[in-house]
Amino acid sequence: MMELAIDIPFLIALTIGLTEIIKRLAGLKEEFGKRFIPAIALLSGVALTLLWLGQSNESILKGIFIGLSGSGLWSQIKTIKGN
């Protein structure tokens, strides 16, 4: 249980930071580029979790949770819908 209390908030912060770095380096500020930011956050969350916690099905699910938390679930739904 202690793993969840420490690792997940840390990985969410890393995911947010990594997504922001990728966004700035790739110049994803225009409308077309903004559609890819949630996917980048999701993939970053899964990749960081697999590296940090090891490879398992549980780590993949935690990575999805972390990626969605990093990008904001509401923002992701709005981006996909295009509203």
C-alpha cells in the first residue's frame, strides 16, 4: 500500500513534466498538435510506470491511470470530441 502512496503521485508529476517538455520541444501549440497531447501523456504514463515499477499487467493499468491523471480526463474528452 505504501507503494501507491508514494510512487503514483511522483509518477503523475513526472508524466506532467515529460508531457510538457515533449509539447514544447515538438511545438504542439497549434490546434492540430493539441489533439496529440493526451495520447502523449497516456503513453508517457505507461512508459514511466513500466520503468519504475517493472513489467506487469498491474503496472500497465497503473500507467494508464497515471497518464489519464497527468493529462486530465476532462481535457482528453474535450480534445477528442473537438469542442
